[in-house]
Amino acid sequence: MQPRRSVVRCPKGIRPGFDLCPHFFGKRLPVDQLSHGRGSIRSTAHSQTSRSRWKSRLGVVCRGAMFDPVSPQVSFPELDATQLAFWENTRIFEKTLEGGEEKQPFIFYEGPPTANGMPHPGHVLTRVMKDVFLRYRTMCGYYVPRRAGWDTHGLPVEVEVEKELGISGREAIQEYGVEAFSRRCIDSVFKYIGEWQKMTERIGFWVDFDSAYVTFHKSYVESVWWALSEMFNKGLLYQGYKVVWWWPQGGTALSAGEVGQGYRTIDDPSVMIRFPVVGEERTSFLAWTTTPWTLPSNVALAVGAKTDYATVELEDGERLVLAAALVGKVLGEEANVVATRKGSELVGVSYEPPFRYAEPQGGPAWQVVDADFVSLDSGSGLVHLAPAFGEDDFRVCKEKGMGFLQLMKPDGTFPDEVTDFAGRFCKDADRDIIRNLSARGVLFKEEVYRHDYPFCWRAMDDPLIQYARRSWFIRTTQEIDRVKENNQAVHWEPDHIKSGRMGQFLEGNVDWALSRERFWGTPLPIWKNDETGAVESVGSVAEILERNPEAFAHFEKAKAADPTLQDHLMVHKPWIDAVSWTKDGEPGVYRRVPEVIDCWFDSGCMPFAQWGFPHQNADAFERNFPADFITEAVDQTRGWFYSLMTISSLMFPQRALPHPFKNCVVLGLMTDEKGKKLSKRDKNYTDPLVLMDRVGADAVRWALYAGTVPGQSTRFFDDAATDAVREFLLKIWNVYSFFVTYANIDGWTAATARPALADRPDMDRWVLAELDATVRAVRRELDDYKSHMAVRHLLGFVDGLSNWYVRRSRARFWASDDSDDKRAAFSTLYEVLIDLAKLAAPFVPFMTETLFQNLVHKDDPAAPESVHLASFPEPDAARIDEELRKTVERVRNVVTLGQRVRNENKLKVRQPLAEAIVVVADDEERRGIDRFASAIREELNVRALGFTQEPHKYVEFELVPNFRVLGPKLGKQVPACKKALAEADGSALYAEMEANEKIVVQLPNGPIELTPSEVEVRLSAREDFAASSGSGQVVVLDTRVDDSLRREGLAREVINRIQRARKTMDLAYEARIEVKWNADGELAEAIEEHAARIAGETLATGFSRESAPGSAHDAEIDGSTLSLSISAV
RNA sequence: GGGGCACUAGCUCAGGUGGUUAGAGCGCACCCCUGAUAAGGGUGAGGUCGCUAGUUCGAGUCUAGCGUGCCCCA
């Protein structure tokens, strides 16, 4: 449904039809959109009524207004557009960074995203979470540089390019050409950079894209090289084996994510094999495996150290050793157990392996070891270990110092040494191996084992195998204590990350497998002498040129031929692979090893690599190290957070902890309404840009702040954003619109003299006290990185502002006289709105800017140009008034109780009542509440507010122990005390307490004295009154309606009917009318009695009792007919 | 299999250091207001705080075990 379009005349007399009216909503909104209202929220056309009423108000506004008129109907997306243009034109973001040298810095590191996919709501969340704390710190006077970054390396990028090219695998890439492939990768990583920037700008995340660091850039790569060469020189970089999920047919390892995509349920052979014990006649270990093809590479058997192992003698005298708990399952219940040993007793025992094609190298072999992963769920309780083909196997064998044997070629076939199966594919050979074992009597039992097993996601018939590859490692285990110490010093939000997810991850830390056998990544800066095997590492291009000035001649030549070749590519494959050097007096040529590195190492280097440190910008690095604040999603715990912390711990051991970040907010994953992961495939989310165009960026931001507790998954759905509009944005907007409308009508301006705080009425001082409390609370929460808590304080304040302050103060603003009270009201609401705009600016930067521009900046050249250049509100000691805050809380509670009484007794508010009686605890409370007597009388529509002198008449008393005080004092006697108080006559005890300031209670152990502070008095309304109690208060209503009250009630009904008629007639607020009426009996009496008031409240200049046949506005009131004829004057 | 997190109203979620009437918003019911007006407001119903033990005078909160869900790793 399209909102109707129409043109509203500009209030300042700009010619009709003018496209851009400078007087609405800042500078850029087309006039013809003014009356659409919130098509964004509810896409309906506005009625004639609201439009013409608004017009009529504009008519009043035109007389010398200070503030631009504000429609209560607002389109937040359109405001966004205005402010985005304003910020861009006036370069507000850049201005927040001016004068940075004199300010205290607040350092932020941007975790670099990869722009080869579209941004989704999860990215929106991290961006707005970054933004709120950065804007807050900026307004607090810090210098907050925000440099963007792009992560550009890694397997996902390569896979994306492979998809584009329709190729797959290492060989295909080599065939395509590594150089061309690298260039495609560069194009690919920026494929969606436009969308990322657009989303970032649209959501209002200020970040400097112009100076963004890019991980493939030459200076960045050189910094990474420097880090690696430092580690190499400290002996922290070494080559070893790593067991990976290997795709034999493709010749490549797969990442965990890829492996996860390819699981299938299949049947594998499950075999139990005899491993004869050396030195024990006719005795064998019975071990179990589901991968027979790994048996030729067996190195050890694993047992559980604490597990019991039984020796079982079979009928033919053969003995088998297996877990005692599994004897029945494997050999039957009547098996003959002749001995039992602990697993620990078996450790070190040698056995005969099933195959002896080759001897394991590098340590002993064919012995029993103990391992933590041996389970008794299946098998025999002894596990065959082949370190070349299993991660656990590898780890245990390494820990125990066992040897290593890998009888399998990378293509998945057996090498020639395995004479019986040479050339056979591993999985295909299983059957023949089993047959071979069976023939030799080594096989004990064969079964089928159904389980999930990974296959290659790109070729679902190709099984993956675990396979040990030569790989480069960082010896993080050597320095892990320093990393742990660093972790302890970080402020994590939520706190449990420290000892939980991150702490546990560090506990299980293994050396960082750094190298990748891929193409697009930072090349490992290690050169190996092809004759001597000597190894060198370099930390920059300059270091290479020192060794061989001609090292990059091939690159320069290629560049001359093709000017599009970026310098950045000289430090990438394939160019870097052609770089070599020789050394005087040393045979052989130094050539680079083929690997590139894990891209997590790249991003973990960003604290220094973003500056090209140490090769350049040493001062910039020092100024920006460490970061005060970072935030990303929880999946970065073992990603970026780990790489940052580990690299920094290794590189800068002398620096004060923590580094390179002090505060880290860890965000949960985003899910949809039902808790399901957001996924492009399921389309279970609205494109953030689409959503923002519908409800505005502030609504999306607010919904995210309100719904996000760090560490918890965030359920996000479109309704949350519309709720944000209603609950927060529109409430503020309504108050703002209200203020501007009446300030303009009244001619109130910021220059009007303001009454001193002490001279303002309670209501004003109250709202300012609430404001001050909110300022303190929001500051405290934001300082603590608890944005969701800050949100709650803001919501509470806005509710009080809208539903108590403005509602109760409306009449003060439209008073016609020129009073101090009115000036106080305008001053107060003005000051509150400005501080509220500043207070909420970090959260909802768009709307608050609109308020600020209109309320402050427009006519005050001395004011900051933007709310984001203003100072965050400071606590103001003068505004503190806890007593008043408490009083108003009680006053509001009195109103609530009174309303409840009316509801329960079906007494509508329109019917006046004689009196409301409040039961108060003491005179002080009474005086406090009495200060708001008129407000309470109006809210409850009672003629008088009384305070009872006889509480016992209305109220039952109950005394309850003050547990917090009496608990420590009485200990186990507390329940007895509670019981005694409950059983006693509460009212009598209360009277005793009033008289003596103490009471005596009989307990089983003797009497005790209780003072007033040791008990709580509970009041409850007696049932024979129209009364209600709650929060320690009681309110009684006099429900008797006498004739006078009834007539007043009827008069209000009449006013109500005439007002409704005015609305039906679509009259302007200030339009005068003439009323002719007729009625009978009591209704007529009531009208006659209250004629002046009725006429006054309905702006009737004529009000006469005449028969008016055929009137359009006849109504019925309590069964009587009211004849009404109304005409505009 | 290991680790982490969560479980509170129909729904989405808050509930520093244990203190006895467990809160909010939405939704629902009833109602009010009509000069913020296709807006706004009030009152109410609705909860054995996942389950079971334990510590304690006292547990939504602390401890242990179990269950369910999600995340990370294997």
C-alpha cells in the first residue's frame, strides 16, 4: 500500500511546490513527504483528520518560531538519509578525530572481515556493538581512531575463485596458472566491498575505510615475515608432522569446515587382531580397529592406565588379554579369566606387530602405551595406534616418544615396500588385508561397524583419510604460560570466557600448525639450501635484496611488460617462489619452501602489521598499542582473539600485560526467531539494508543493543526492530514533537531566561534528578561494556519522561499566562531533551542528531556542529535528589493502587469521587506525597486527597522478620521468630512497637527483643473497604457517589461527547464552535450546573439549550438521550 | 568423547556480592483518555525459576549429579 502523497505549504512562506524545504527535519526532506507519516511502520495513508489538524498547528507555528516544526508522524528512514548526507557534507566523523594529539587515546582494533561474501545480520551486530562504545568514548573526550581492515587471504577465498572458474584442486589451479589465480583472488576479496561499505555506512558505523589495512599488501606481508623470522630465530618455528583430513585423489588437506560438510553413514569392517605378547607363551593382546589398511603402520597399542585388563584362557590353551569389562561381550559370559592386571602394568610390554614391512623410525615401537582416549564402549579396550593416520594416535605416540611409520603414499596407495598390497588404494585393500590376517591366524574376529565417516564434499565418492603431512609449526607450547598469564589479565565480557572457552582452549594448547599447501596466502618466509639443507628466514624484501640484489629482477621485468601488475604481488606466489640466493663459500642455492601460512596468523599480526612495523611507522605503532577495546563474535575465541594474544605474547614478552587488547566483548551467534542459525540458504532473515530502509537504522541498532547480552546468542527478527521504534524511538520523538510544537506556539526559545534549578517545581526537579541518575547509570554500564544494561536505564528514563513528566505537565505548557512555572517547564524539558539526545547518541546516532540539530545547533553558532561532537552528559551533583525520586516513586504507586481500586470496583475515571485516602507510615512520607496531591487528585479524579489518622480502620498489619538483619543475629532461631510474629496479632505488635520502639517476642529458647529495624511491617487493605495495597502502601477510595458527584460525572460525559464530535467533524484544535443541546431530567440539571465548564473545555462560544431536531451528534449517556447540534463558528 | 553456555510467564528476555510478595516488553482480557490522537495510558490474568539431591536460619542465585538445547573441539 502506498502512502498518499500531498504537498504541505511550508510554514515559513517558501513558495508552494518547492522541492526541498529547509525547514522540515533538517535540511533535505522533500516537502511533499511531510504528511506521509510513518509509512515505514504502518504503511497507511493518513486521514484527512490528522493531516488537517497538523496543518492547523503549522498555521500557529509560522509566527516567529525558533525550532523547525516537528510532525508527530515521522519516517525514520528518511531522517537517516538526511543525517547521512549531513555527516558526509560536514565531515563530522573526521572532525571527531581532530585535535587527537591533545586528547587521551582510546585504541580500537577492527577485526578484519573478508569481503568475498555478502554481509549479514551477524556482521551488523558486531559493527553496531563496536560503534556504540567508540561513539561513547569519543563523546567522553577521548581520541578514538577507527581504522578499517580487510582480511584477504585464505582457503575460503581460493575456494570462491575455484567456484568462479569452475575448477577444483591444486592441479587445476596450477594448470590455470598461479599468477592469474592470485589476481583472481585479489578481485574476489573485494567483490562485495561495496556492499560492506554500504551496510557499514547505512547502519552508522563510523570507520575509516580510506586508510584501511589490507593483509595482502606488501608492507603488511613484510611485517608478518618479520614476526615469523623473529620466531624462527628464537627457535620457535619448526617443521614436523601434522595429521590432517586428507583427500588422496585431490592431493590436498581439507579444512574442518569442509570436512564437516561431507559426512556419510557407511559400514566399515571392525576387526579384532591378535598382537602376540613378547615373552609370554601363546598369549596375545586383542586389539581393535576399523581401518585395517593402517595396520602395516602400527607402532603401538594403547590401554587405559586405570582400566582392568583380564587374561582369558580359551579351551585350546590360547590366552588373550583384553579389558575385563568387555570379556563377556567379546568372549561370552563363561570365559575363563585366569588373571587381571591394571592397564598401567601393561605399559611398556612389547608385542609382535601383524606386519613388518618396515621399522618405525625415531623411537621405540611395538609396545603398549597408556592413553586417555581409550573407551570401553566398543572394541576390546586396547586400541591399535598408527601415528601417521590418526590425530590421537599421533599425539599419544609423540608424547610417549614412540617411533613413526607411514606406509601410504599421498595418493592413498601402498608403496612398494608393502609388497603384498603395493599400488592398492587404502580403503580398497581392507578386504585383502583381512584375508591375509585371517590366513595367518592373526585375525580373531570380524564385524561390521556402522558409523559416520567424512567424504570429500566436492567428490562424495572419495573418502577422506587422516594423514600425517610435513608441516611448519610455531612452538606455542613453549610460551603458553605467558599466553595464559596474558589471558588472565584481559577483561573479558562476559567474564566466563577467561577461564571457560579461552582458558580451556589454552589448557589444551598444541603447537600452532602454521603452514598451508595452498597458493593465496602470505608465503612462508623460509628459504632452504637445496644442497646443504641449511635454512634461513627473512623479515623483509630488503633483507632478500641484501642477499641477492637481483632477487626480484624477474618481477620488475614482468611489471615493465604489464603495468597492471601490483607491487604487492612481488611478495606472493608465484613471484616469490622464483626468488633465490646463494652464499659465498657455501654450495647450493637457497630456495623458498612451497608453503603459505594460515591466514589467522595474518590477522593476528594486525597490531603491528597494519603499520608496516618495524620497517616503518614505529611511533604510530607505539601510540596504538595495545588496544583498549575489541569486540567480535564468539567464534573468534580460537580465531582472532587467540592469534592476537598468542602472537603478541611471543613477540613482545617485555610489555605490561595484557596486550594486545585490554577489553574484549564476546558476542554470541545470531539466530532467527526460533533460535535457528541464520543462513543464506534458508533465507531466515531479512536483508539488513532492506530492514533499515523499512524501519530505520536506529531501530535496528536499538533492537540489537536491547537484545544482545555478550556471550549469549542473539535472537533477531524484524519485530524486534519495530518494537524498538514503538518503545523507544517514537516515545522520544513524541516528547520532542510535543516540546517543539508548544515552544513554537509560545515563542519560547533557548535564549528565554531560565529559572534557577532551586526555583523550579518538584516535577521539574524530579525529572532532572532522574536524568542525573540515568546519566550515572549509563556511564557506569558503558564503562563496564554492558550495553544491554545501559539500554534498560535509558528505557526506564524515557518511560518516566513520557508517561509521568510530560503527561502530568502538559497543561503547564499550554497555559496562556506568562508564568515562572511555564518557563520552568519549558526550560526543564528542553534541558532534558538535549541531555537525552546526547545520552542516547551512541546508541541511536541518527534520531539524536535530528533532535540536536533542531534544538541546539540550528541557532547557536557556538554549539557543537553535531551531537557526536558534543560532550557526553556529566553527573550533576546539583540535580541529585534521592528523597524526591523516592517520593515520586511512592506517589506513582499511590496512583497505581487507586487505579486498581477503580478497576476492581468498576468506577470509571470520568466519574469524580469525593476522596482518596492514603495510609502512610509517618509524617515525612505524608508530607512528601502531599506535595503531589494535585497530580494524584487529577490522576484518580477525586476531589480530595486525605491521609488517614486511623490506619487500623483500613489496614491489617503483619510483622515479618528483617531477615538480612536477624539472620546473622538469630541463626537457627529465625524460623521460630518468623512463626511467632506470624501467629501474634500484627496490629497489636505494631501498636506496641509504635509505643515502645521495641517489641518482645517469646521464642522456645526464651524471650527476645526486636527493634523497628529488625522487623518489616506489611500492610494489607481490610476487605470491607474499597482499598488496595502494594509495595508497602494502601490506598482507600470513597466510593459513594452523591448527586453532586454524579452531576459532575455527567458533565464530563457531555464534554467527552462534544470532543468526540469535534474530532468527527475534523475541527482544528483552536476552532470555536456553537453548541445547541437538549436533554431531560438529571442530565439536563448536570449540564445547566456545569455549563460554563463544558463550554470552556470544548471552546464553545455559544452554548444554549434549544431543541435541535435532526442533529448529527445526538448521544446516549447512562440511558438518557442527549441531543447535540454543533457548528463551527 | 572433551570443553563452554543456556534452561525464569504463552513468546522474547532481565534478575552485582544468597535475605522470604521473582521483574520488563510483546501477546491476551478488561478498561481509560481524546489538546502527543489512526497516537497514548491503566489494571488484570499468567511462573512448583529444567529435574534431583546437598550446603545454609534462608537458594532463581552456591555445590554435585541428571535431562534438554545451542556453540566450539575431537
